[in-house]
Amino acid sequence: MSNISPGAATSPAIGDAATGPAYPAYPARPAGDLRIDPQSLARLRTEFRSRGAAVHGPPAIQADIHAQLLNEALAQRESASWSLIANGCPGEISQHNLRAYLGPHARNFLAAPEVLENLRQVTGYRLVPSWSASCYTYYDGPGQHMGEHCDKEEACRIALLVYLQTIWAPGTQPSTGLQLHVFRSDNAASGLVLRITALSNRIVFLNGAEQAHLRPALAPGEHMTLLAGCYQLSP
Ligand SMILES: [Fe+2]
């Protein structure tokens, strides 16, 4: 990124799992649960309102649900995926990645009452899943990326990104390819407010319809699998 505004320097990248509060052990709960303690919820609300993105975890979701989602994502990749490659012609977003249809575990999670309630608490909106815009997404090889864009407001007023698995080369740090760059307003010239490193079992609440965002190109040895949940305003 060559156009990072001076303000961006005061918005450090969210780097690794070393920071953040300790999380209590999860009791046995039904699938679909997203338990966030009140203190974290208050922080997420503040982050979302000030920057348009709020980051939770890792861990964000309990281990068995995380495993269910990851297993489903890897299975869908084999049976129900398609490649998206676009070079950024006028009216087109530059991108190179793989998408797959959701399975029942992803649908259960995205529509779970506790997930919807946490979304309401963090964003202030009553939301319902937007199934046509939600998918599993995979960045698998060097150069794979997502160009600058805003999400479509009708289909994806708010995005909930669930990072299921991220891998980088041994002995290195994650490159910018494993980051989500979020800008203050609807274009990159408005200034970078946040760089969020994708870590396994981390979630992001994103004001993606109003704030531009992008993913730089992946470096060799890096892989990322995520559940990209989109939400519409509740009718
Ligand atoms: Fe997006």
C-alpha cells in the first residue's frame, strides 16, 4: 500500500493472538452459538462505531463449532466451488479467489439467534442473513487477492467475516496478503483506518457497504479459508 494516510500510522495492525482478554471455557451449547462476554461486547461496539470494523478473537467461537465450519468449508471447496478471476476492468473489481456455497453448518451459524443478537449489539442494526451474498471464500496461492470495493448495500449492509484457517510459511510473519485493509469512507483515498490480520478462529464485524476494503496479494506459502457472512437490514 503506497497511499496510507498519516492517520493510518496511529491505527496499528491487529497482529497476533498474544493480546486480548482471557476467554472462559465454553460450556456445552447448541451449534450456532457465538458467545461474547459483556466487556468484549462493549469494546466491539466502540471499535465498530469509531472505525467501522470490530475484531474478536481468537478464539471467537467454540472449538467444536469452529471445527464443524472448517470441515464444511473444506468439503464445499471440493464439491461446490467456483473460481473468481477479474482484472479490474472499468466497473469490475479486481480479484482472484475461490468461492463456495454454504452448507447447513454455516447457515445455522449465521442465522443463530445469539449471532444476530451480537450483531445487533455491535452494529446497532437488526439484521437477517443475506443468503445470496454469503459464501465460503478461499485464497490459496501467491497473488490471490480482493481489490478495493464496497459491499452492495441491499445485499450486504453488514458483513460478518469468520476466519476459519490461515496458514503462512514457517519462520515468517503473515504478509499483507493475510490482512484486510479497511478505509475510512467509500474509497481508499479517504485513508486506511485498520489492517486486520486473518487468524484462525477470529471474526470481524465490518461496515463494508459504507467503507471500502481490500485484501492485498497473498505471498507464497499462505492460505486463507473464511466464511463471509452478509446481512441485510431486518424488514
Ligand atoms: Fe467486501
